[in-house]
Amino acid sequence: MKKLFIAAIVFVIGSSAMMAQSSLAFGVKGGVNFSNFTGDGSDGFDDDSARTSFNLGAVLEIPVTEKFAVQPEVVYSGQGFDLVQRDNEQDTEFQLNYINVPVLAKLYLVQGLYVEAGPQIGFLVDSKIDGPNGSIDIDEDNFNDIDFAGAVGVGYKFDGGLFLNARYTQGFSDVYDNGNNVDTGVLDAKNGVFSASLGFSFN
């Protein structure tokens, strides 16, 4: 079901791009993520700090007026947090990786400079602990497959299509699944991600 939903989203965005008028802009982007857990349960983790990972995806900017646009995206996003940090050595990371689909309202303040905000739905695709001695897969049944979130950001789009973007995304859904012997009263944790991206828009 999850794969079919993702495929449908990609198909719709791809079809829209092919049938679009010249004012629509399809683009690609990639960048760095700094992710952590937020919420009441985040204090229960020792030595937790931001995991550094990456994001990579596609965007479609749909102009509504000269200064306002709607921008759906499909983005692979590395999330989670660092269990242990080590100087000059590989950290031990709690990794939760998602396919995220934000739909953002985008307002241009001046030429090129914009702010954005909107909802996001994420689909968990991978969960593991990774450290110096290798990776250990974690049973995905312990986590909620779907993550609802909200995103706010700012960016600048240059003439020619290059753009820069900074965004913070706060999860609204609990990371842990209530129905799998997890005490969510202790582990009430939600995703929090700051991302910085560089992209190119094909006008």
C-alpha cells in the first residue's frame, strides 16, 4: 500500500510536469539534514544529539499569482538522532529514513526571496542502529509507518533556476507505535529536522 501511494504521487507530479504550461517549474534538490527527537519522551535518551544525514528529491512549483505558488515535493530524508558521539570516530546513530511529501505555500517577498509553510506526510522506509561495528536492523513494527508534520522555511531562487533553501520540519505524530509493547508514556518522541538544500529548477 505504501509503495503504491508513493508511486501514485510520483506519477501525478510527473504527469503534471509533462502537461504543464511554461510557467510551471519542475526541479531537483539535495542537501544536508540535522535531525533529532522532540517531545516529552526525548529527555529519556542519553547523549542524544542531532544526526547529520542528507535529503534528496524532486519539486514542482505551481504559480498561482505573480508572488504566490504551491510547491509539492517528494523527498528522501535521513532522520533520527545520534545515540553516541565520538571524537574523530564514527558516531552510533539511531536511523529512521523517510520518503516525505510536503505541500508548501510559497510567498515571494521580493525578487527571488521567498518564505514557505505547509503540511507534510512521511512514509517510513528504513529503521536501524548504525555504528563503528556495523548496522543492526530494527523491527519497523515498533514505529508508526506514517509521520504527519508541518514545515516552515525560507529560500532564494536565482535567475537561471538555481535555488537555496533552509527549512525546519516538526513532526506531529509519535515516532513509536502504541500497539507494539512500547511505553509511549516514556517514549513520547516526535521528529524534528532542520534541512539546508541546494537545487535547480527547470523553467
